Amino acid sequence: MTIGVKLTVKQKTDQEKRSEDDIAKGIVRYLVDVYDETGETVAIATILTMVKKLDQSDNN
């Protein structure tokens, strides 16, 4: 069987800094759609990742 995976960003949420020394970061929520060779969805999942912001000047 051949499968494919499609990731879609569904939401981005800022995280507050815990201290002045903390890095600016956020949570990204992805929808994961796993499908077979006919295009039928065989699994769906949600993945959350914590990511460092490119712009560290954020004062959150």
C-alpha cells in the first residue's frame, strides 16, 4: 500500500515569556491527514509543536 501525508497549519498561538531571559515562542497546531493511493483518508491526527519565533524582539 502507498500512503501520503498532508499537514495543514490550523492555528498559531503565542506563548507568554516566563521571564526576561526566556525566548519568544509559540504553539503551532497542525491537522495531519493520512491517505491511501485512492485518495481516501485512512487516519487523521492533530500535532502540536512549540517553535521559536524568528523575531525575538517580541515583548510577550
